[in-house]
Amino acid sequence: MLTLLKQEKFLLLALLAAVVAAMIFLTLIVSAINLNDGETNAIEGMTHFVLFATFIMLSLLGF
């Protein structure tokens, strides 16, 4: 039973690492695209806010 719990915890941590890595990659790509011309606007700022809110929501849900 104990080894099953350890395996479940390891799988959860692996899933968490994959989600965090995907969010970081997505944020870097969006930042590179938005800041390419040196100017930003409200829509681009809202895009970053939505990414941040999604990251917080996934963190609270345990992903």
C-alpha cells in the first residue's frame, strides 16, 4: 500500500512538472511574440493576465 502511494505521488509530481513546463514555455513564446515590436497594448497585457490567472488556477487545483 505504501509503495502505491509513493507511485501516485511521483506521478502527480511528474504531471505537475509537465504542466508547469508547458505554462513556462507558453509564456515565453507569448512574451517573445508580444514584445517583438517593442510596444504593447491592452490586448497583449490581457493575454499575459489570462496566462497568469490560468497558472494560479492550475496551481490551486493541484495540477
